[in-house]
Amino acid sequence: MKKIVYLFISSVILIGCKIKDENVESETAQPQEKYGFKVTLNAISKTTDDFCLLYTEDGTINFGESVVWMPVPGKQEEQQVDFYFPKDVYPTQIRLDLGLKQTEKDTIYLKSIHFDYNGKKLDIVGQQLGLFFRADENHCKFDPTTGAVVPVVKNGKAEHPSIYPQETILGPALLKLGQQ
């Protein structure tokens, strides 16, 4: 009798854990059906931080309150950071803000940026990043040959690195992606 009770309790616990794991996965997963536009950064950030993408939908670079945030764990190796936009949003310009907790010794390496809209893709890899993006020189330096983004230091404090679009190149590329 004890064996039957033990088996019953073990089965209930195992099944309950499996259901809980499936629910956790579905809560954290962000299926493409809910999001029309996705941006993926491949980057190295040794500091645990928060990255954000600011965007406009009118073709300008007047970035305001339209933002998508993502936490980024500090890692020595390259990692993928996915930004999902609400289904009704189609960005026409994008700015990358690469953290708030960087020090003057922290260098972020931006390796590639991938745009995905309803299965259509635009991949910007390696040195191409310099064609589509530029540093906000008041806040950082950006070397597209290595992908290094180094914060500018003012009064002994590192600025928050910002990468702006080359608006005459990125804007038309994003519009083309939406029309394919």
C-alpha cells in the first residue's frame, strides 16, 4: 500500500513539475505571431546591463518615448539579444543604446544586427555595421572593423553608448524590407 501511495505522489509531483515547466516556457517565449518586427543583436557585453532600441515610425531620427528594452547578462562570449516590437509597430529608424552600467573600461562588441519582419530578413554583419550605423560621438566611439563600442569618459564617468542610424541608408533599407 505504501508503494502505491508513494508512486501516486511521485507521479503527481512529476506531472505538476512538467506542466509548470511548459507554462514557464510559454510565458517567456515571444512567438512571432504576437510580434511583427524583430531585431536581433549579436554582441559581447561583459557587464550585466539593459540595452534598448529607440525607434521612430515617421522616418526621422527624433527619438522619443518609443523604446524596447532587453536585459543583457554579462558574458565573455558572443550572445544574441532579441528585441520584439508590438505587432502594430513598424520602425523606420532605429537607435541602439547599449547599456547604462558601463564603466570607462567596458567595451561592447557589436558583431551583427538582424532585422526580421514576417519572415523577411535584413542581415547587417561585421564591417557593414558602419554603413548602416554611426556612433553618437558625444557618448561613445564605434569601430565597425572590430565592432568595438567604447564609452566616452567625461569628468571621470563613462557615458552611455548610443549608436545612431545612418538615416539615408538604414531608413530605405527598412522600408524595402517592409515592402518585399
